[in-house]
Amino acid sequence: MKPITRLQSRTAVLTDENIDTDRIIPARFLTTTVREGLGKLCFNDWRYQSDGSDNPAFPLNQPQSQGCEILVAGRNFGCGSSREHAPWALLDYGIKAVLCSEIADIFRNNALKNGLLAIVIAEAQHRWLLDNPGVELTIDVQAQTITLPDGSHVAFTLEPFARHCLLNGVDQLGFLLQHTDAIGHFEKQEKAA
């Protein structure tokens, strides 16, 4: 994982509520443990028409959504099953942060563990972002703030360990491996006792 300290991007908006993990990445694509390539399958049944061409009605297919790394989604994003492929697909698609007033707990934990910022914001700010797609935001992970176009700040909180891992670019295993010497020392002391 790469460290995530600051993210600046325009927003893409999906106003639908209750977007579940099967809508993010359909179950029939969960046969791989490789993350690369899942971006082309992200929102597959919504994003493409039956002939495989882009669905022009899908919001992320619109020209103004191209290149956006921040997704503002409708309430209760990531509900449903606990598939880790959902944050993998979003990251491979190019989304680096999801902002919402309510994000399913399991999805949020999976996202943060994999380097996808899953940020819960207050309802008023969420509504404003849904109503104003394409605005430029700056997310500061260290300060835990989102800077709006008018210069005002929206505060958010991340669980401290998740924040540490994001800022340092390590996952849980990477964190443990950083402490191999201390773990070995502890084990030796335990054996001796």
C-alpha cells in the first residue's frame, strides 16, 4: 500500500441509496484473488449495456465523472455481503475515497484495510455534496478534514489504527512485520519464563 496523506480531486456522484457490494462487484466475478483488473468489472451490471457497450445513463460514464477519485454515494453505501473485492474493484477503477453519511461497517473496515478512504460525514454536508457533483475537494488524512471549494472544512474521524496504517502505507500484516524484532524478543522472554 502507498501512504495516503492527502487527496485532491473532483467528485463523482452516485445518488442511489443502499448500493450493496453485489452492485459494486457482482458475485460471479469473485473467483479471483488478484486485485488488478477488477476495475473494469466495477459496477458491471449498472455500467454496461447488454451488448457490453457503456451505459450512457450510468453517472460514472458521464464525461464530467471521468478522472474523479472521490465518490460521493447515497446513504448506506457498501451494504450487503462482506466481500473484500468491492473495495479492490473501486480502487482498481480509480476511486480513492468514498464519502457518505452512512457506510456499511464491514465494507468500511475492508476499505480502510485496503487503502480506500471510506469517510462518514454529517447529513448536511453529504446532501450538499450530492447536490453539487464535480466540486474539487481536498481530503487531509492527518488532520482528518475535508476542504470544500469555499475553503471551509468538514471534520471526519478515522479509527486510530486504520489512520496510522493509511498514513504509513501499511496493511495489518505489514504493521506486524514492522515489529518482527520486538515480537521475537517477546517470544524469547516468554520461553525463558
